[in-house]
Amino acid sequence: MKDVHSAELKKEEELKEQERKVAEEKEAKNAAFWENLSKSEDPYDNLGEFAQYIQNNMGSTGVYIGQLEPPLKKIADDADEDAHLDRDKPEIIKFKFANDDH
């Protein structure tokens, strides 16, 4: 009986140690993300990493970062540079970044 109890205590300690290691790794990844972000000249360059950060910390199955843009329309070859933008229709989301597994 004492051996069974000792084995259970050992399993609990091993599980707690494993959980502690996972938490430390997550904390190190988060610290590295924030350090890289603070060093970045343009935060836009870090949006892919930000999507991954959100997934890791929020438990999301997938994270996408997009931007609202006007839809495009056909234009003549001699049209001005903004003629292809259809500003009469609602803007649509253009996805630019996603977490690693999406």
C-alpha cells in the first residue's frame, strides 16, 4: 500500500515538473516575442508572429489578421490609378497573416 502511494506521489511530482517546464517555455517564447517586437522598426513586420502569439496564449484554433479593402473592378487600360477600386461596394477583408498551422 505504501509503495502504491509513493508511486502516485512520484507521478504527481513528475506531472507538476512537466507542467512547470511547459509554463517556462511558454513564458520564454512570450518574452522573446515582446523583445523582438520592441526592437522592430516596423511592427507590421511582426504581425505573423503576433498571430502565433495570440493562438498560443488564447487557446484559439486559428488566428487570422486581415485588412479591410475596397473590392476591385475591371477598368480600361487608360484609367487613373485608383479606378480599379470599387468604393461603392462594402469593403472586404483581405487576410494578410495567419498563425503557423493555418
